[in-house]
Amino acid sequence: MICVDGGKDLLAALPVVYHGILVQRCWAHKIRNILNKVQEAVKADVHAVMNADTGPKALRRRPLLRRPLGDHLPQDDRCMRARPVVAVIA
């Protein structure tokens, strides 16, 4: 079994070098990718509150900070679709 970060070259070489090897996406890379996406979105929400012209505007923007984390992730994001499960590369 080999654990990969999703690099295209390594994934392409595996069936040639190790026919039928088990492959698992690296959880550390997946978690880092997800947290980077969430961090960018949360940072934008915090800036929306911080940069409000008035106190009442800032208070109206505060609900942005209470959104579920899933709302901060794009639905078509590749890092969310790639499953970190074991698969056999033929």
C-alpha cells in the first residue's frame, strides 16, 4: 500500500511500477487543503465585520461568523471530492 498526496505524476506511475497496489489519499494533505479553504472564507467574513463603516453594520455582518464550516467550502472543490480511502490501482 502507498499513501499519496494526489500528485498526478505519482498516480500515473503507480500502475506501471506497482501493478495492483493499494493506494490511499493522505489524510494530512486532505485536512490541510480543507482547512486552507475554510480559513480563507472565515478570514473574509472576519474582514467584512472588521471593515464595516459603523457599529450597526458590523453587528449585521456578525452572522457571517456563525455559519457552519461547510458553508465556507465550495461544492465543486476537488479537495473535497477526492476520497481519502484505499483503492486498488490496476
